Amino acid sequence: MGRMDTKLIGVTPELDQFINDLGSFSRHLALKGYLPANAGNASFVMGKEGTNAVLSAFHRQTELISFEHLAELKNIRHDGRTYYNAESVPIDSIKPLIRDLAGKVVPITATGAKLWDVDRNPDKRLCLLEINQDADGFYLLFGNKEYGIVPSIETLTHLVANTSNLRNGLDSSAALHTHPPHLVAVNSHIEVNNSYAELNKIVYTQKEGVLTNVSDLIGVVPYQPSGSKALLSDSFEAINNHRFTLWSHHGAFIRERTIERCVDLLEYVEDAATAALRSLLNPNKFVPLSDSDIEKVIKLYNLKPDLLDILRSDK
């Protein structure tokens, strides 16, 4: 199936790369069952050159949309649906977490968009946001006037995650929300039961790859409904401290420098979680990595020594 006529492709190589990567990697994830129906969302922060190119190609389609009143986006949604449940938090609590994005352009998937269709039909799947200089709201540059679409209900979470990437020294930033089934199942097992310590201990003692590639461990956020103020507030600390965060009974939120790297982290974690679930369902049948095994990995790859304290078998 070919790409439909599009206004987004060809504006800047940076945006083209994001669109092509998101579409191709999302088809891979969908085949693995990580993106049921229209689940998931993604975002990317444009660099200075890309931002300038986008701002030259597109004009503001809306008045300033305050981060404190995202629910009002339902009033301008006209893509055939009217539902838009995106609660906000007080501007004083969100503004310090995203001020580094002031003046930048952020492409983000529209609410209800199928990620695996982004590269085939980008104009109907992506919104372009221009974050204002005060970092307390944004303008829609593309998507709403043409197709009535509005950005993901997880928009504020994406902005916090991308800001965290930039503050941690990454030269580019992307964020991805998806639904890895085995990790979600492991976390809901009675022996794990939403415990940060127990989840990380059983996942990280299965495979070496997750230790060396996602050494900052998995943040865990207790269940809250999608788009809710509670989920947003409860996620701030975990997303700032971890590149990979699990939303209980829901899915994963991942931040890295590119969509490709987000997918890498996802696959390392879900691969280990698959082994962890097998061990939970077949107790005393499989041998995990020992403390001495983990210590060898920590020394060889120069990882933080406190990893062993967290993952130690006698805890």
C-alpha cells in the first residue's frame, strides 16, 4: 500500500525520518501484539533547523491552548469522534517540567491514530505542536484544520518525557507509549503485585540484555485511568528517573533519543518479561541470574553498583 498525498513529507529530513521510523517500527510492534487496535502514541522534538523549517511551512491554526485546559480540545475535534478525556494539572506544577521545550515544535500522534499507519497516511495521524515561549501552552500548526484531529490524550506526559531526555543531555528526543503484554502480566502477578522492587528483580534476573541496555531499571506507576490527572501526576517522578516506565494494568511509556531506540528498550524489557512470566507460572523450574552473575555484568559494563542491592536474591 503506497503513501497518500501528504503535506508533511518533504518539509524537513528530520520530520521525514520520524514519520518513516514510526510507521515501520510500529508495524513490527503491531505484529507482536504490542499495539492492539488504535492503542499507543508517540512524539518527537524537532531540532532548531527542523523547527524553523516547520514554522516556515505552516501557520498557527488555533489560539493558544493552555496546558491547564487540555480537555477543551474536545471542542475543536471533528474527525468523526467527540470523546476526548484529557485531564490537566495546575500550570504551576507542569510548567517547570517542560520549560526546556519553549519555542520548539513537537510532532505527536493524534488521539485515536493507528501508529502503524503513520508513514502511509501521516497527515491524518500526526499533529504538529508549537510550544509557546512561556511553556504554558501550545499552538496547533497542522492536523486540526485539515482533518479535525487533536493530539494524544497523553500529550503532557510526552512533553515531560521529552524534556527529561533533553535535560539528561540527549541530542534528540522521542517518546513512545505502547502495550507490552508480558510485562503488564508479570506486574499483575500476585507475587509481584505492582512492586517496584519485585518487578525489577524478576525481570532483570532473566536475561543479560535488559541489564546492559536498560540499566536504569523500570519505573512503576500504580493503576490510574488513561488521560486522568492522577495518572499524569503519579508518572512525573518515574518518567524523570527512568527511561522505561510501566503503567500498571495498562502499558509502557518509554523515552530515548529516537523512536528506534525506544523500540530497542521495549524489546529488551519485553523479552526479559516473557522469561519472567514463564518462571512465575512454573515455579522452581528455571534458574535466574545469580548475585555473582549480576555482579560480573555490573563490573564489566561499568554499571551502577547499587543495581546489585536492588536485584539481590535475598531481598
